[in-house]
Amino acid sequence: MEKKLQNSEKVEYGFGQHLILDGYGCNREKLMDIDFIYNFLSEYPDQIQMTKIMPPYVFKYYAPVPEDWGISGFVIIAESHISIHTFPEKLYLSVDIFSCKPFDVDKAIEDITRLFEIKKSEIRLLDRGHEFPRSIRTVERFIRAERNQLAV
């Protein structure tokens, strides 16, 4: 969403993209390898030009139903976060990449599909924060210009 100022300056809205990837038929060994998951979360932000601001947090989860165990992890990036949840017995994973900075979604899908050897996937891409002003100074100038027009 954009509105134009009189001097052709644009007010841009929108917080960012949220990629949601559900993968089926994944490589079981990779889904159960805590080091592989840790390394993915540690290295992948650089590959999509994001800024990791803390080491990943990764842990094994043992569910009450034995086949529901898995590995979960996330890494906080300056732009937001990347998270993953694996279910090795079901050959399934879910990955979220949420970023206020644009990133190559098609590359991310290809990379994750290749890394985890995903056979089938469900992809959702959300545009979040539709009314989030990208530049406060630009919005301030826009509002002042609107108020000046109303005062006339």
C-alpha cells in the first residue's frame, strides 16, 4: 500500500514477509540430527542476507505419543526470526521465516527443499503489518501536508 506526497515522496506500508513451509517426505536422518538443525539455523541467515543477533536455540522434544518426538529450534535475527520443528517419525517439518527485510522467497523454498530433501510441500506467504509505516519521518511529513490542506 502506498500514498503519494505532493513532492512525489511515497509513504510505504507493510512490516514484512512471513514464509511458512510445511515439508513432507523429508530425509529422516536430517530431521533427527540436532547438529544439522543447529547448523541450518546458525548459517542460513547469512545466506539470505539477514543478521543473526544470537546463537540458535535448539532442543529435542519427547512427546507423550512416542512418534511425535522431534527437534525444535529458532534463531533471532535483527529482521525477526527463523524457526523449525521436525517430526522424524512422520518425515515432516515446518519452517517459518519472518522478516521485515525483503528476501528471495523462491530461493528460500528451493534451499530448504534441497537441504531437507522434501518430497512434497505446502507453502504460504503472508504480508504482515499492512498498516505498519516503513518510515516514520515520511509519514510525519505526509500527515503535516494533509493537515495543512485541511486547514486551508
